[in-house]
Amino acid sequence: MAAVKAQGLSRRPVPRIEVDLDKLRHNARFVVDACSRLGIRVAGVTKVTCAMPEVARALLDGGVSWLADSRTENLARLKASGLTGEFIYLRGPMQSRVQEVVELADISLCSDVATVRLLGDAAQFLGIRHRVIMMVDVGDLREGVMPEDALDTARAIAETPGVELYGIGTNHACFGGVMPTVDNVSLLVEIAESIRRELGIELPIVSGGNSTALRLVFSGTMPKGVSQLRVGESIMLGVDVNNREPIPGMYQDAFTLVAEVIEVQRKPSVPIGCIGQDAFGNVPVFVDRGIRDRVILGIGRQDVKVDGIKPLTDGAEVLGGSSDHLIVDVTEAVERPVTGDEMRFRPDYGALLAAMTSPYVAKVIV
Ligand SMILES: *Cc1c(COP(=O)(O)O)cnc(C)c1O
């Protein structure tokens, strides 16, 4: 049932994101089980949901060993909701915010020695030890020290008062689109071994990557020695993040976006008049498909990434959107929505990120 009448006393808020916690719990369990067979523990990454506490709880129920997020505000939200366990701060801390980081996170990813010293100072002030996972760049060229600098940086971090060098980690496919491979993950494991040998420390965590690294887990080629993966998108959306294909055995429909039709019209497919720029400074291009049936929904770019949502009504096609309006061609739709109907959409990662972040989109557990 793609178009549902929205009227009635018990109507749910629109627009909204519906969250199916059972599916998230299943997806988390699926990843945790696959990883645990290889001695890998999973950090469940909550940032795409702004660390919605119910989602974090579902990940913990699915067996993740840590909750991880890139925003201190989100870690604070988890703490305030009473969730316990170890929290990981995922982004290199800002020097201006080290105090929040050590208060909210047990572990942070960091590779800047000056920042690590400030983390250590803040930790000592609180009478605790903060654990650091030093990021190493194996090719994607986002965060982390280059492999040739890893040992010296590790030594500096290990010698910092208030801080424990708890592990090393790497990230893939974020800036450079570089995929995790046996070679680049093995490089991380070798660097870990040389740090253990040279510095005589335990270094328990080798954090082998994000969701993209699951391909090595599922194909059975993950190099031995990786002890942690940090997984967000694959748990949330059930996809292989290297190609966005569904992972068999996981749910792709834990999140559904719902918006309401505010207008139904038959209109030409090409605008009438002299085309300048649209609301966002682009010059739009149109193909003449004759007169089409279109609906306008009360959701827009302030709520969602409009090219990142797929209508669940077969035959319906998103034409585009402005700040507050989404335009959908329903000429070939199997169901013709009327004003007041709800339409349902499947969001991709970018669309989910925007919708979860928008204060205008209600978040509803189903
Ligand atoms: C966001 C993030 C992750 C999780 O990435 P997914 O692709 O969602 O699994 C892992 N590590 C770091 C450092 C991140 O910023």
C-alpha cells in the first residue's frame, strides 16, 4: 500500500521517517555474527540517525560492542538517554572541544599529536585516562598519518600523559573512494605489529575500516589481525557500500520516508517561457514527454536530498524539488495519489542523513 489516506484522528505527523527497530536489530546482529567468526568486534555507528537513542539501543541489542559517533552532541544524546557501554568519538577532535570529547567518549580516533596532548591534559584534569586510536592513511587521503610516519607518531602518542594508545585504525572510500583490499588492510595490520614490537605495548585495537570493509568479511578474505570494524551504513540500509547493492540476508527497508500530497495537476513536461536559473542556481534541462500527471508533496530540500529518494509506488518518478516542494510524476504510477494522500519513499544514505537531521521531519518508531 503505497498511497495511504493521511486524514483521520490518529494520523501520524508528516513528513516523517519511519524507523523499524526490529530490522535494525537484525541487521546489526547479522554484521556482528559475520565479524565475530573472524575475531572482529563491531562499533555501531549512529551518526546518520543523529544518534537516535532507540536506534542505538537496537544496535546494542544486535550485539555491537561499542557505540560510535562523529559528533559530541550525538554522544551527549546517547549518554543523556541512559545508554551505557563504551563510546567512541569518530572524528579527529577539534582542539577547542577536547574537554567534551574526553567527558563523553571513552575512546577517540585521532592522529594529531598536539591534539592528543590536549586530550591527555583534559583527561588528567578529570582524573581519567583517555584511549586513542591513531588513524593511519592507507590511501584514501582523508584522515590519518601516512604509513611511514606511523611509528614515530605512535611513539609520541604512547608517551603522552593521560592517554593510552589503544589501537590504530584506517578509513576507506570517504574522500578518495579507495576500496578496502587485502593489501591495504594487511598494511595496517603490519604497522600495528611493528608498533607493538618497537614500543612494547599491547595495542589491542586494529580498526580495519567502515562498512566498505565488510566486503572482505563476507568474502572470507579479511586479513587476520583486524579486531574492530566501525559500521554504520551497512547496518542501517543493508547494502554493500562499495556498490550500494543489497547484502543478502539483510533488510534494506529499515527506514521509510513519508510525505503528503498537497497538489495534483496535469501539466506539460517542459516549462513555458524563457528558462533562466532554478531556485538553486542551476539551469534545468527538460525532455518533452507531453502532458504529464504530477503531484506536489510537502517536503523539500530543507528536509531531504531529493535525488536520493525512490518512490515506493511503482511507476512514480521524482522530477525534482525546491526548498519546500517535491515534484513527482505519477503518469505511469500503479496508484494515483490524490491530495491528502501519503506517499512513501526509500531514502539512500544522503537522503537519510538529511531527513534525520531536519527538525521538520518527524522520527517515528514503527
Ligand atoms: C562515518 C564513519 C564510519 C562509518 O561509516 P559507514 O560507511 O557508515 O559504515 C566509520 N569510521 C569513521 C571514521 C566515520 O567517520
